[in-house]
Amino acid sequence: PEPPRSRLIQSQGDHVKTRLVGVALLVASSPAALSSAAAAVSSARSAAAGAMSSAAGAATSAMSSAAAALSSAKSAVAGAVASATAGTGAGALAFDVCTILPYTEAAQLTGLPYTQGEPGSTDTLSSCAYDNDDATVTGVNVEILADPAGDTWSVVHVDGVTDISGLGDKAMWDNDNTLYAVKGNYVIQVNGLDNDQAHSEALAKVVIAALP
């Protein structure tokens, strides 16, 4: 007698042949119907792809616009405060953030492989942007802003922020993952470390310790 396995293989082969014959008969008897169905499938796929592309584009555009508006607002606040204090003598900075907090120490405190700190300064502001050589690591920006009138704090301290105790004279963590701290006539700002308040505080503490 024929082995069971051979009979099973033959049975499966007969089944496949039957299916192929059925498909061949369908093609022969109604090619127009098959063509119409194929066209409908193609049209549906194109419509779905178009809808997905449109939705993704709209979301990306909205996020980009929101980020640009936020960045512009922050710059406007800093610029307004700097303009208000410029020329008074009270806001002239004698501090360099990159010297106070070298990139090697920033790397040690955050656990991120920073290899450089890029300084920036005006009469009322000193900043240092920490990154690595090819900008593949999460960067962070640390700033000292002269603010003898206390204007910056009153602008940025809004509803929904989290106040921090034991950091400078007063400090907070805002809804944009930015840390602000006040020490005397200066505001320290740390931003870039999303959802990482602890490491932002560690960086701010070094800068605060160097201020009068």
C-alpha cells in the first residue's frame, strides 16, 4: 500500500490543482470583472496613501509651527529683559558659563558624552551650549541672565509650573522642560534635557554656587 505521507502530499497537490483550475476558469469567464476589481483595489490603496500622507503632513507642520512660536517667545522675553537692563551698569556680567561649568563637568553630571561647550554672551547674558562633535547627543544650554528688576521671573512663573525648593533663592521647572532659578540679581536657565529635571538641577547648582 502507498505510505500515508505520500497520500497526504498527493491529496494536497490535488487540492492546489483544483484551486488553480478554479482561478483559471474565473479569469477565462470574467476577465472584465477581475480587471475592474483590480482597478478598484488600486484606487482604494491610492486614496488611503493620500489620506495618510496629508494627515502626517498637517501634523508635522503644526508641530513645527508650535516649536517656532515657543522659541520666538523665549527669545523675545530674554531680549526684552536684556534691553531693559542694558546700559544701567547693574546688569554687566563678569561671568562665563563655559568657564564656570566646563563641558567635561557637564558630561560627568548628566552622563552624556559632551565634547564641547560653545559660549555666547552679551552685556547682560552669558550662555554655554553643550554638545558633541557631530551633534548626535542630547544637547543642553545653560544661561546666566542679569535681572536686577526681577522681570524674567514674573514673566516665566505661570500656572502649571513646578516650584523647586533648596535651589538658589527660588527655582521652578516649567511645562517646556526648562529649569529657571534665581540667585540674587541673576536668573539661571537650563533647557534641552527633556523630562530630566534632576540633571538640569545638577547643572544649575554648579552655576549658582559661582554667583554672588
